[in-house]
Amino acid sequence: MAGPLGVAGELYFGMPASELGRLARLEDAEGSAEMLASIPDDSPMFRAGPRATWPTAELGNRADILMADIPAGTGLGSSGSFTTALLKALHALSKNLVHPRELAEQACRVEIDILQEPIGKQDQYIAAFGGITTFRFMPNGQVEVLPTKLADETIYNLEDNLLLFFTGAVRSASEILRTQDARSKERDKDMIANLHFIKQIGRDSKEALEVGNLARFAELMNVHWEYKRQRDPKISSDAINGWYNLARANGALGGKLIGAGGGGFLLFYAEDRIRLRRALRDAGLEEVRFRFDFEGTKVVIQS
């Protein structure tokens, strides 16, 4: 089905709940259920997951499988969140207790080692742990997890004044990151210097947040975005630059594009929220409201 659309491989959709009735219903191939039931439980094919987790038409028709809050490829860590959630569900099905660190490392193994994605570990770790958390990624591959000590008033101001807008564009993070990954491994001087500078911005941002200096935090968002754009011309575009400049002219103290770049979501810090919302909505961008989660990946319903 994907071939005529010019998309290699398989194609997946996520739909709002109100539109699910328009979808065609999946049906199992004749004899597939009997065939699956005839395979012994100790078959190698079930090493990837127990029999109950294998896809069926009934599973594929479920509303919670078909719905998606945000599109993939938008820089919000959806693949890392999905992988940690899937692994958490498999552990719950097998009645296993799993620590967030172990869950994050398992998700990293799937995405980085098995799927060979040129990504880091930050998405899987923040999905597993939740919160406003500091991570230190060590040269030996280990990850230190540290609390970010924020006052309640700082958290409230962040939730009120951080505004997230969808640009309408999606992209493959792998395509953008692969070039950066190759340049890093080749020890390209400009790339290494840029990454070291952005690492320091992370430290400075943590310090600004912990002392409640949100104006400083907002300015660091701008500096980060300027340096991030230097790494690859595909990270930004004329449209993205235009929206960013429009936001800065209409109350945004700081802002940046989230994720690898090329599309997805713009995040801004603004105390004049009404003015910024009006300007970007008039420009055609859709705001997505959010709140911080401090629990990490969890089982919501278990039968």
C-alpha cells in the first residue's frame, strides 16, 4: 500500500478518536489463528515476545492502538517513548518488575544497537524516568541520573509560560542525525566544538532553572538554537526561521526547534502569552498544550 505513495516499507497512521469510525476494519487471514495456536510455546519465534503479544486483527482494530496524540517524526521523542512503553507493557504482561534505568537501557538497545538508529539515549531515559531530570552521558556508555532541584514556583512558571507550536512538517530524525553522527565519529573540529558548546549550554540551563532565573533560561534557548542551526543546513528552513522571528517579535523571550530539526515543534518561553499565541495562530501554527509528567513510563490499566 505504501509503494504508490512513494514511501519505502510499511506505512502507519495515527487518528483522532472522533475519526476512528471512518477506518476500514482489519480481518485475520483464513487459518492464521489456527496456525499460530499450533506453534509450541518454546518456539524461537516467541523469544521476541510471548504469544499474547503477537499482532492480530482484533489488536489492530483497538482504539488505543489506532489513536495518536501527536504525529511521529516531530522531535518530541515519540519513538523512544513508544519503545519504553511497549517494553513496560511486556514486562507487566510477564509480571516482571523493571527499574526505570533497566527499562531505558533496554529501549536504547532496541533502537540504537538492533535498529541502528543514529540517536542518543536522552529520549529513552527521560521517558522511563519522567520529571525535569538531569542526565550525564559518560564516555563508557553509562548514564548518570540526577535530580534537577527546582522550586515549585519555577515549575509553575515553566508550565504557564512554555508554549509549544506544531509547524505542520514532519521529518526523519535519522536522516538529519546520520550526517552529524558521521562528522562526530570523524572528529570534525567544527562539529565537536559545537557539541561541546551546547553541552555547556545544558549545564548553564540547569543552573538557571535551579536558581529560578527563567529570563536567563529563555536566553539560553536562543543561543542553543543559533548554534544548533550551524550543524546542518537541513535543521532549519525559511519557514521555520520566519516563525521563530515572528515569535521573538511578539513576546517570546526565548525559543528553539525541538528535536533533530527540519520540522516538528517550536518551543517558546513567553510571559506575554496572549500576544504570542495570537501571532502564531494567525500564521497558521497549531498550539499543543502540555503539562510536566513526574512519574515516567507506567502501566495505566492492567487486567
